[in-house]
Amino acid sequence: MDRFSPATLHRVPAAIRRPDYDRTMVATGIVHLGLGAFHRGHQAVYTDALLKDDPRWGILGVSLRSPDTRDALQPQGGLYSVSASDGATLQRRVIGALTGLVVAPEDPAGLLRRLAEPSVRVVSTTVTEKGYSHDPATGVLRTDDPDIRHDSLDLTHPCSTLGVIVGGLRLRRQQGLPPFAVLACDNLPANGHTLRGLVVAFAELLDRDLAKWIADEVRFPSTMVDRIVPATTDADRDEVRAAFGLEDAWPIVTEPFSQWVIEDNFGGDRPDWDGSGAQFVRDVAPFELMKLRLLNGAHSTLAYLGYLMGCQTVAEAMAEPALAQFVADMMREDVTPTLPALGGFDVAAYRAALMARFRNPALKHRTSQIAMDGSQKLPQRVLGTIRDRLALGLPIARLALAVAGWMRYVSGTDEQGQPIELHDPLAARLRALANDVGPVAGRLAPALLSVTSIFGSDLPADRRFTIPVETALDRLLRHGARTTIEQIVRDGALI
Ligand code: CS2
């Protein structure tokens, strides 16, 4: 069967939206680092919608590690499809916003030259939490990270996100060009502010003048990004092939919902993403906190506890009545009171919408996918809420069970005794800690709590935190997830 490509685009069924602009006229105004499904299903869609009015903002897509996306999309001229469904409705479109595809390790110096092209005004990132090379608990740059070490010695061939950004900025400065704005689009609190601190700290390892120039001249708007975009499966490919009559090697399957709140701080020209549904605001922080703690906090909880109950997808986890109730209670009772007021925003409606989104039967969002990289995710998704509640003297039983779910998960075997494949930058360390002490809550909980890059030094020293976590882990280990969740839903605590 023929492939998606500029030459076959006319064969896409007429009802399906496709680029309404002349792709040959599109310039590269954005370089995007981290060309995963999320970027292609989110920011690239907003950008595609504005290219007709303003063709300056095409996207050069950069993969920082694997050639897979480039290999899939290059033969398609960068075209790919996005299918959005909630089970009842289905909307498809073809995205043409990618002007090129680059695999950073193949030609790091060439990538820096692309970053120094005058047309480039924005460099955006979806590199996941671990791509920031920071300590998740404190946000401090990890100077012992091998990629950071490498890049601080040789910035002409960078391999870290920070190295690529600073290398590009250095070249622009040398060439007398204005800097680009750096747009963080990962699920981190104050993502722009965080990235700015890390970029400046990394630049300081190399050149103080450069670091000062970056601190003075470069803008790092924060953003809140939201759309559930699971990893593409072969079944998705089959389904898209049948619908289009063309082969799309890497289609995106997602939900209809999409939200992008952007701090309006670019210091110059920027794409008018508000024309395609994004929102520019002065302060993103309250939106970000709400999204990270409600959506992502619930997601991680569903992932760990759902996985332990044998659920492969989020929709399956939501079909477990006790678990769905548990997550609803957690969002309403535990998380919501820690959120700042968002003038006029209906948080109850937002929570209800989240429950419906998690139930979306059209998405096969694997619990194991969300469970990945927990060491990088827990701090902003769950532990921040716990800290705020402890400061207010409020109970944390449900949140403690979410943490215990993670502990049970990283201990390496599921409730049927089957091994759990752990994907986490700290996997080896977590596995070793768990193996050393064995599956006994009184030893396993303190062992894992000793990882300060996750828990800091405050939480492990606070018995209002350690006791509920150890209790919850003990229940999980002795009675299993189902019984434990049913009890906490019934009693509101594990007594
Ligand atoms: C998920 C997110 O994989 C995960 O950890 O929680 O990718 C989530 O789907 C998005 O943040 C939704 O906006």
C-alpha cells in the first residue's frame, strides 16, 4: 500500500482536514527538541492551524536519541495523521507542520547550526522529566550526569538537552544574532523557570559571560500542556491505514481534549497560538499546579495501583469501581484544597471531565507507560500535595497509598509473582534497595525513602508521612491492592 507523502496527500478522503497552506512556502521558525507522540499530537497541531496565516513558524523536529521517528516520517515528507476520539466521536486530520526531521546524535554540530538560523525564534522542548538533568526533589542541576559532564567539556557536539540549547545560544551570540525563546512543554512545575535555572547553571560551567548573557537576554516562558497521547500501537496503524487508504508509519491517536496555557513572555515575535486555541496568560503557575496534581497525580496513582490490580490500561483501571472512587476522592478531598484559587474556574467540573477522559474507551493508555520514570514524576505529582497538606496539619492517607503503590511497583514483582519491568533512570538503584531488604514494609519503606532525590530530607524525617506510607505498603504487601483500596474507600483511612 502507498505511504502518506506530499505526492499522495490528494488521496486522503475529502472529509479529512489536511494542510490548508502551501508547504513549500513554510519557513522553519521553531526547533522542537523531543519529537515524541506528545509533541506531534499537541503543539504541532496548534502550529499547523496557524501556518496558513503565518508560514514563518514551521517546525524542525529533533529527536535527541533514537532515529525511529525520523525513519518513520522522513519518507512521508514529515506528514502524519492525528486521530482524536472519545469513543463516541472521531476526528482525523493530517499535520504538515514539520519542515524537517533531525536525529541529534547523527550530527550534533549540524543541529547547532540549524539552531543558529536567523529564522528560528523559538526552541521548544518535550524531553520528559529526566531530560532536564536535574535533581527532581530540589530542581538543582546534576553536574554528575554523564551527558552534562560530556557537554561541559565539549559543547560543539552536545548530547544533553541543556547542551543543545546552550550550544545553539552560544553560536547565535557569536554570530551577533538575537537569541531564541526557550519554550518548555514538559510536565514540570514552573517548567520555564526551572529550565532557565538549569540552562544558566549549565552555561556557568562553561563560560560566565555566556551565562550572564543568557540570564539577561533569553526568555523562558512557562507553559501548561495537556492532552492524553498514548504511545502508538500496531492496532492504531492498522486502523489508520484502513481509514486513509494509505500507510502512515507513525500516526497519532489521542483524545479530543487539548489545552495549552502559555506565559506571554517571548520578548519578541511569537506564533499566535491563541488563534488555534491556546491561551496566553501572565502567570501559568496556578494552571500548572492544578494540572500536575489533579491529572498527572491521578494518572500515576491509577497507573501503580491499577497495574497491581492487573489492569493494563487506564480505562481498565477506571472500570474498577473502588479504584475509580479512590481517585475521585483523592482529587476532591486531598488535592483540591491545596490548589490556589483560579478566578472563576470550576475545579469540580475540571475533575469530572478528568474522570471522563480517563474512562475514554478509545485510548489504550497503558498503565506501564505512565508508571515509567516514577522517580522523576512523584515529586511534582504527589509529594508536593503531601507537603502542603502536612503544613496545614491535614491527613494524607490516600496520598500515602499512592506513594506505597509506587513502592510496591518498584519492588520488582507484581501480585501474581511476575516480574515487573522497571523503566526509570534510578531503576538499578531502586531494584537493589528493594532486593536488599525484601518485601517487608517496615524495611522496604525506609529503604526507598532514603532516596533523597525523590523524597528530599524533610519527608523521610516526618513521622506524619512515614507512618501512613509504611502502613499502606504493609497492607498492599499483605492483602493486595484490591482489598486495600476497598478498605480506604470505605473508611477514608487504613486503620
Ligand atoms: C502521563 C502524561 O505518561 C504520563 O506520565 O501522566 O503523559 C499525561 O497523559 C499528559 O500529561 C496529559 O496531558
